[in-house]
Amino acid sequence: MKKVLRVYGGVLRLVRLLPADTRPYYAKYARENFVNYREVDVSETPLEELYQRAYNHSLWVLKKYSIDESAANKMKEICFE
């Protein structure tokens, strides 16, 4: 559970790098996803896969807003430790 909270915190830190008018949308999106993932059956979808999805989606959003992907290095460390 601690790692999940660290990943969520990492996503929220990345949201702060986005343009101000997009932050509320992506913060809400992240919150809803993490709440929904609480109910995921780990035997069907391993947590590592969910961490991979969170990281990949974060990279996609950063690229969409032309933010250097190196901003996600800390998140990469958390997701793949």
C-alpha cells in the first residue's frame, strides 16, 4: 500500500508541472484511477502492470504538453524499484 501511495504522490507532483488550466482535470483523473484500482483483483492484474500503466500514461501526458520526460525520472524509480 505504501508504494501505491508513493506512485500516486509521484503522479500528483507531475500534474503540478502541467499548464495551470489542465491541472484540475488530471488531478481528478489520477484520483479516480487510484480509487478504482483499489478494487482490482491482484491475481488477475498484477500491481506491477498498474505501475507500468501509471508511468506510461504520465509520460504520454508530459509529452502531450511538451514537458521533458526527465521530469518523470523520480516516478520511474518508484514504479520500477
